[in-house]
Amino acid sequence: MISVEQYLALSAVMFVIGVVGVLVRRNAIIVFMSIELMLNSVNLTLVAFSAYLGDVTGQMLVFFVMTVAAAEAAVGLAIIIALYRIRQTVNIDDINILKW
Amino acid sequence: MTLQAVLFYLLAAVSIASAIMVITRRNPVTSALFLVLNFFSLGGLYLTLHAQFIAVIQILVYAGAIMVLFLFVIMLLNLGDSQSLREVISLRKLAGVGLSTAFLLEIIYILGFRVSDFPAGEVTRGLEIGTVEYIGQKLFTDYLFPFEITSILLLAAIVGAVVMAKRKLD
């Protein structure tokens, strides 16, 4: 029987891989994919606790997280397209138009 | 080793390997395809936890809809091998990796000392809670208000995406 700690450890490792992607990569699209990785690792935590505690609330939260992730992906990719149109790049070091 | 253990270790290995490939590949299309593999292995892990509905919408919504959007944008932007996108090893990146390692150690410390305080539960108790019937019944009774709010959120996201990606604001 797989214990809930093993699922939590897997999820922690995946979350940290996502953190490394956000901190290290400079391509805005890959940074965005790393954020999706982190969202998914948290979803795994929620489903593991849901199964462990026999409570459906965790799976409901995963359902709503997926909805928010879909909205976030649509708006975020639209922002990347708009940035590419004015700067011709997706390198986040070159995009500093919000910096004062 | 039981079948569940074999499946867990196999899917966990696939998901970690594909996650590492996502953040190390130079070409964004390769990264996106490894991310799809990662989502499929997560769908399998949800099945080992008896969350059938979540597993199916993981494949449909994440591997289907969201990743198609990613691939569409990558191909729309048509990023060549431009010099401005080359990744160099800098002090800041090493600091990022160091901080992430410290973060991983913190999480493992918390796991090692806190989770064992939970009451020992039976994972098999949740056999019926992952089914479409049970989730649908809960969704349209206890969680009806958040479900309706979600529709407003999605409408706002559609409007925002169209306004952002439009060629000219006039």
C-alpha cells in the first residue's frame, strides 16, 4: 500500500522542479509551463489528501484549480502575444516595461 | 510488490523525468510535449488514488485544451534560434538553484515531522468519492455557488484574452 507521504514527497519534488524552472529559465513560455507544473503538483497533494481522508473537498478544489488554470493560461498567453508584438522577444530579461 | 506500488513508482519516475525535461529543453515545443507526458502520468497517479473524474478531466482539460493553447502560441510566435534567447549560466541562476534546493529540504523536513501526526486512515475508504455521480451530486448541491462563480471567471478570461491578443486597441 502506497502511503500518503510518498504522494506528498513526489508532489514536493515536482513543485521544486517548477520553482527551478521559474527561477532559472528566461523564456517566458517555459516559465509559464513551470507555473503549470507547480499547479499540478499542488493538485496531486489535494487528491492524495482527499483519498487519504475519504473527503471529496480536495477533489472539488482540484476541479476549481483546473478552471482557474485554464483562465490563467488563456490570459497569460494573450499577454505573451501582446508583448511579442511590441518587443519581438519573449526573453523576460528584455521585457521591463513595468519597471519604473 | 503489489500492482498499485509498481504503478505508483513507474508513474512517479515518468512524471519526475518529464518535469526535468520540461525545464531543461532548449526548444519550447519539446518542453510542451514533455509537459503533456507529465500530465498523462499525473492522470495515471490520480487513477491510483481512485479519483476517476479528476483523472479524466486532467487528460481532457490539461493535456487537451491547455497544452493545445500553449503549442498554438509557440507556433504562432515562430521563435527561431534567436541569440537573445540563449540561456547562460550566471550567478543568479546558481542562486536560484540553491534557493530551490533549500526549499525542497524544508518541504521534506515538514513532511518527515508533521504528516506522521495525522490519524492513520484507510486509503480505500475513498473508493466511491471519485466517481462522476458522487462529484456531480456534490458539485450541484454543496458547491453550486462556487460553480456558478466559475462561469463569471471564465467569461472574464475570454474577454481579457480577446482584448489582449487583439491587434489594435481602438
